[in-house]
Amino acid sequence: MGQVTPEKGLREFVTAAPIVLREKDNAHFVVIGADSAPDRDFVGEMADYAGRLGVAGNFTFTGFRADAERIQAIYDSLLSGAP
């Protein structure tokens, strides 16, 4: 967790966003993590790709977060319906 790499399926995630938004137009997608390779801006590429798909406003790319596990736990509890 915390590193963004092509192998983790981020391109597919961004590609799926317009499909999800057809059913849930208020969906918002959060990508937590920074590029694993300092010589590549994969996160920036994916943010640009989201823009080309017209869904950039539905994405937040946080970059590196030391509290990524805590943020994921918050989202998990929201999805499970736990208080």
C-alpha cells in the first residue's frame, strides 16, 4: 500500500470510472499513494487520463500519505455501513 504502480490496475480503475458514473453519478474515487519509480509520473499520467475521459472531477489523487492505512479503514467502515 502507498505506492502506485501500473501492475496494481490503476489504469483499469480509471477506465472503469465512466461506467460506474453512469449508474452512480455522484461517485468519487480516491487514489492514495505516490509513484514507485522516481523517474516516472504514473500518477500524473493517470490524472491526465481521467481528464481525457471526462472524469477528473470525480477523482482525488492524494499522493503519499503516512496515514494511508487509517484512511483505508475509514473508507472500509463507510462501505460496510459500520458507525
